[in-house]
Amino acid sequence: MDYVIEMLNITKEFPGIIANDNITLQLKKGEIHALLGENGAGKSTLMSVLFGLYQPEKGTIKKEGKEVKINDPNAANALGIGMVHQHFKLVHNFTVLQNIILGVETTHNGLLRMDDARTKVVSLSKRYGLSVDPDALIQDITVGMQQRVEILKMLYRDNEILIFDEPTAVLTPQEIDELMKIMKDLAAEGKSILFITHKLNEIKEVADRCTVLRKGKLVGTVDVADTSIEQMSEMMVGRKIDFAVEKADVEPGEPVLEVRGLTVGGKHTKKSVKDVSFTVRKGEIVCIAGIDGNGQSELVYALTGLQPIEKGQILINGKDITHLSIRKRNAEGMSHIPEDRHKHGLVLDYSLEENLVLKCYYTPIFQKNGFLKFQKINEYANCLIAKYDIRSGQGAKTIARSMSGGNQQKAIVAREIDLGPEILIAVQPTRGLDVGAIEYIHKQLLSQREEGKAVLLISLELDEVMDISDRILVIYEGEIVGELDPKTATLQELGLYMAGGKRDERSEAI
Amino acid sequence: MILLKKLLNIRGFNNATSSIVAIFAGLLFGFIILLISNPSQAVDGFIIILKGGFSTGGKGMGQVMYFATPLILTGLSVGFAFKTGLFNIGASGQFIMGAFAAVYIGVKWTFIPAPFHWMVALLAATIVGGLWALIPGLLKAYLNVHEVISTIMMNYIGMYLANFLVKSTVYDSKKALSMNVAESAVLPKGGLDKIFYNPIGSSGAVDLSTVNSGFYIALVVAVIMFIVLNKTTFGYELKACGFNQNASKYAGINEKRSIVLSMVIAGALAGLGGGLLYLSGASGRHIKAVDVLAAEGFNGIPVALLGLSNPIGIIFSAIFISYITLGGNYLQTLNFVPEIIDVIIACVIYFSAFALLFRNILPRLLKWRMDAAEIKNERGNE
Ligand SMILES: Nc1ncnc2c1ncn2[C@@H]1O[C@H](COP(=O)(O)OP(=O)(O)OP(=O)(O)O)[C@@H](O)[C@H]1O
Ligand SMILES: [Mg+2]
């Protein structure tokens, strides 16, 4: 059997942890090979070794049977290996085209030759259906678009082996469908793809084989066609996962969060949220569903005080918080799991424990006369780490930057839920989490609800929306266009509302 | 081997080693320049630089501490700003404005009772330095003007303004220097005069060093800054803003206020440095009122870099740079032209400041070497 790439007995250690312990992975030409494992299992690390970002302590890499040494990403590139990282690596104030050619610019007498590059990029994007505007700035385009740029970057470099590290975590369901199709096309052309994801149905859909890791060790490689989703998840977690969510009956109580006529933007910018009103009551999970970019982010920023509002009123437990500072809103019982964990959620250069007290370091439990109580902070952090199973190399002292993406997310979720909020605003709370962690977070959200707390969930994940919410509000172009009951609504109906094809005739959403 | 490996994993050890390696590299580079400029006396010259302050006995060591005092403060100024995510290139302006405030009060406000006179003068230096940095701080926080640009401009404004103010208020035109401050405004010796002097003949007369309790103040301030940065909620907030402004805002920290405060504190430190240097009596430094930016301010940058912005590290790096600078001055006893001396000293200082670079490379290099050696050993054992 010929393999394009073989990673044999790879071992990679980090302080306090063996991220990859004697792992062997063989990639066939033209196959889509999935890599599955819990958060922190070592998937990104293994791929970074292949891409030359880390040097393994032990093990060899072979390309087409010949042993190769991959010292840095340039060497990987020369071997035709490209990677789309879990957190994109694009220059935000460069254009799409500039980002694509960065590092492999064609020059003539030392001057950039953009025309050739442009022709190539345009023809590549036509051929693979990756439509992008080559002159748009990265900071102005959606995450889905940014990902296309990352894919084009690999294709522009004529890479034959393509690594996708959790590409679908940041995409909308529509974009995921498109990506799956693109990946199949690429594989059909003879490119070999390594694909990391936590979503087992995606593996079922596109992958030929799947390698499973657990806690840095290899569990095995299976043919996807002969393995069920349940079997794969059991291989990965080591126990059976309960996919069905059990919801107790809770009678909603008093209103906790009331939003009245909220409008964001307008004077100088486009109106992104238009006259939105709704209420979230005690013991209720209300979900805002919608296609990405329809005003969800702005709505959340307005509620949490990160962005000023144009008009309207926001109340928590009857108290007007419209003009309160972020700190005061938190004190009124508002918690926020943000959309972008690196931008808002974490101070990446702080340790895990410092990040876990980011919202409460100033309370008397953790400080006295302005001096931090490190002992208390450490105890609290260790308690959250145990409760939420946050895995990292050096426990509470681990620098957040070095943690795996899913464990970073778990840290944020732990911090926000443990504040014991009256209203939890959770944006994509399970993004990038493994099935076990998702199960746990869903249980936590439901127990919030049972305790009579309110949850406002913003999610692009339709299964999640249907499974755990009590009411669904659909947002379209900044307006709430419909309210659905997940018990009776169908996915088709929801999709129709989200695409703007239908709206409730109602004067006020309650 | 294992011990060495363990040591390598300790951050503090790594940092100190990298600074020391950087210093050696700087010295080597300086030696090369010595060789180029004056080959026959290069070795002698190098020895003089190495002997630094020791060349002239007890007084020399005192002078090292005296000149290290303002460097500790400007180093803290740059380092503190850096830890909170700001580049304070404006220590020169803050320093000289603080210096003027101190000298002005030292000369003119003789109505203040003796034990308080120097304290008030120092306080004024601190406040004026802080105010001088307030402007770039506000510009950064509210108008997003980059602090590098605004602090550089404030340097020139500060220099010309201080010269103008000195010349029009406290200038001694005969000596072309600022006037001596009143006796009550001179910092007390704090016992340092008992240690740092050179005896003259056998009569018991002494040639005293200028060092005074300003050095103690600098040490105390460094320790305070260390505590503020590492132990308090205030430091936690400022550092969080430096690392990630968005996340700080999200956490409810007033990030604009933090930027302004960081800048003001940095300025206050540099201003205090100005006060400490110039409140030192007739034998000490005086403001020259010439159109040159204060070197103490700029040298705060290499001091902070070499100390890796750690307040305690900064104490040592300031002493080192003061030591080497004095050593350089003694080069004049050989046939070195003053300009070349400046070049050599600047090379040693700035080359050493590449410590940051070494910090990242050194552990990797060492680890790689050791791993290679280990593998060889293993193979050998098989
Ligand atoms: N640069 C690093 N320094 C130290 N430890 C690291 C570093 N990168 C990863 N680790 C550790 O190695 C382990 C594996 O991390 P990795 O990012 O490979 O996980 P992953 O399988 O990709 O998880 P996720 O699904 O959460 O992205 C984690 O425990 C992480 O803390
Ligand atoms: Mg990962």
C-alpha cells in the first residue's frame, strides 16, 4: 500500500504533559482522513508536527516512503503540505490577495507582480467554487470567507496534502455544507486531506478513514463506512455518550432580562439591530437563531455593554441597566460567554487561574485591600478545573495560550457559569468542544434553568437550538421575524424563517 | 545533566542567564570596536571598561550608584509601561521636566522647613513627570494616537521648555548651569558618605562621592513597583489591559482609565528620577540647559530591556550600565577620542539590550544540544 504521508511513532512532550505518545498515522493519496479525539487529546499538536511547527522528541515522518525532516512550515510547504489552523493566521489589515501571496510573492526586479498572482487566485477560486473578493480587507469579511482565504492559500502554493484543523467549528450550517463539497472535490482531484472535527456526522459524511486519539495516545484507525457514530464516540471518550438531552419541565417565572425597542447603529453606520424587543424569564432558555451576520453579535455586544446603543431599554430583574458600565451589569447578575474566545474571552498571556478570576478578582473573596489572595485564587481555579474537566499541561499555572482550543473554551464557560448569573448570555457556548464536553455543558445550562436562572442562547448549531431551548426567536437582518416553539416547530420551518422567507405578523415579540 | 535541564525550565533562571549572556555579547562587541579604533591599546582599554567604577576606589563605586539612581527610575518607567502594553519613549522629556520642577523648588522655595524641603521638591518632580505623560496617555486612550509618536514629540517639547524655564528662573549664567539648590533641598547622605569616599593624603580629608539616599529611594520604588505589578488587583488590571485590551473591557475593567494611569505612573517614575539626580548639592549634577535630550531618559530603554522589564532585574541592569559608562569615561586616560568612547559604550549597552532575543533562543539551543548529546549517549550505550 502506498501512503503519501506516514507519521511513525511520533512523540511530542510539553512541560507537564505528553501531548502525543507514540502515535502512528498513515495517509493514503486522495483520501479524506479524519482525526478524532477529546479536547486536549493532541490532534492539533500532531498536525503541527506534520506542518513543521513543532519538532517531535521521537518518531519519523515519511513522504511517499522516503524519510523527511520538517523543520519549519517552509519545509512543509516545499513538501506540499498546507494547513488551515484552528485559529486562523491572517493579516487583518491586508487584502485577501495580499494574504494569499504572503511569503511566496512573485517579484520582478524586486517589485511585486500582483497581476500574475491575481490571475492565479481568480482562476483557483473559480475552479473550486471558493468565491472571494481578492481586494476585500480580511477585517471586513466573515469568518467563513476568511476560511476560504486560508484554503486558497494552500491551493495557491500547490499543496497536495491539506490539513484542516477544526474548520467547521466557526462555520454556519450552510457554509459547512459548502466546505464538505469543496473537500470532496479536492479529494477527487487526488489531494489528500487530514480533517479534524468534533462533529461525528461530518466524519460520516466525508471521511474515508478515521484515526482516534485519547489523552495523547492512539486508540486506532477505522474505516468510517463500517463504524457507527456511537462506536466512534465510544472509542474517543472511553464510555457511551448520551446524545439525547433530558429536559425537566420548568414553569417560567418572573422576567429577568427585558429588552425594549433596542436599536444598534444608525447614525453613522448601518443599523445592525432594529427595534428588537423580547423577554427572558426565570427558568427559561431562550434562543436567538439566525444565519451568521444578521445582527446577533451586535445584539449581544449591546446587551453586555461592549457596544453603545442607539435607542431602547435593557432591564435586569426590573432594573434599568441601559446606561450602566460593564462591571455594573456583571454585578446585576449578567454573565457572558463571548463569541470570540481569543478576542474577548481570555487574556492569552495570563495563566489559567488568572483567567478564571477575570470577572471576580476584585471581590472580597479574592482580594484584600487591593492585594490579590493567590492562595484563594489557586484553590478556586483548581475547583473549577476539576468540576469542568479543564485539561492542560501544568494545571492552574498553565499559560492560557498553550492550552488546546476546546479547553480554552471550557475555561470560559466554567468561569461564566460559576459566577452564578441571573442571566447568562451564551454565544456558541459549545463551539469547538468534544461530544463529552458538549453533553456536560448542556447539562449545566439546563441545571441553570432548573435553578430558576435565565439563559439567552445564541447558536448557529440547529441541533443545539432545538434540543435545549424553550423558545426560539429568529433574527433576520437585525429584526426578530418569528418566535417558534421547539417542541412543535420543524427544522424546515426554522430554516425558512432564518432565510427571511417567512415572518410572524405580530406587533411585539414577547 | 538532569539538574541543568530542571534549571532550564525555571523562568527566573532562564531570564537571568539570558541577560548575562547578552552582556557578554555586548562586551565582546565593544572589544571588537576597541580593536578597530585603537588596536595597540585595545586590551588595556577593555580592562579599564571592565574595571568600571572600581578604577577609582570607594568614590568610584559611589559614583556608579549615583548615576545608577536615575537609570533605575527611567528603566522602571519604560519597563512598567512595557509590562502594561505601552512603549514609553518619552522618559527623557518626563525626566527633564521632573528635574526642572525639583531644581526650581530646591532653589526658590526656601520657605519650606528643612526636613521637608527635599521631600516637597521630589514630590513635585514626580507630579510634573506624571503630568508630562498624562498628555500622551489621554491621546492614546481617547483618540488612539500611538504613544510612541506622542511621547517622542513630548520629549522635544519638554527639553526646550525645561531649557527655557531653567534659563529664565534658576540659571547661573557664569557657570552656564542651573543654580545650586538650597542646602535643605539636597537629599540626605543616609550614611553612604561613610562608605564611599577616597582619602586625600593622610590628613583625614576625604574626596566624597556624590551618592546619597536617592539610591535608597530608587531601590524602595523598584520594590514597590514589583509589588504593584505582581501582587495587587491594580497591577492585574493594568497588565490585563496591556495583554488584551478587548478582554479587559469585556471583564469590566475601565481600559481607557488603565491606559492613562499606566502612562502617568511611567511618567511619574521618570520625573522622580530627574529629581533624584539633580537634588545633590554643589558637587552633583546640574541642568546644562543645552539642546540635547536627556541621555538618562533614553538609557531607560536598554536598562528596561536588559532587566527584561522586571523591576528587580532593572536595579541590576541600571547598576551595570552606570558601571560600564563610568568605565568608559576613564578610557580618556588612554588615547581614545571622546566620540569613540561614546560609540563603544553605546554599543556595549545596546548590544546587551538584545537580551530579549537571547531569552528566546538560548533555552532552545541548549535543550537541542543536550538532546542531541543524550541521543548520542543512548546510541553509545546500545
Ligand atoms: N505550545 C504548547 N505549550 C505547552 N503545552 C501545549 C502546547 N500546545 C499544546 N499543549 C498541550 O498539549 C495538549 C494537546 O493539545 P492540542 O492542542 O493538540 O489538543 P487538541 O486535541 O487539538 O484539542 P482541542 O480539541 O481542544 O483543540 C494540551 O493539553 C495542551 O495543553
Ligand atoms: Mg486543537
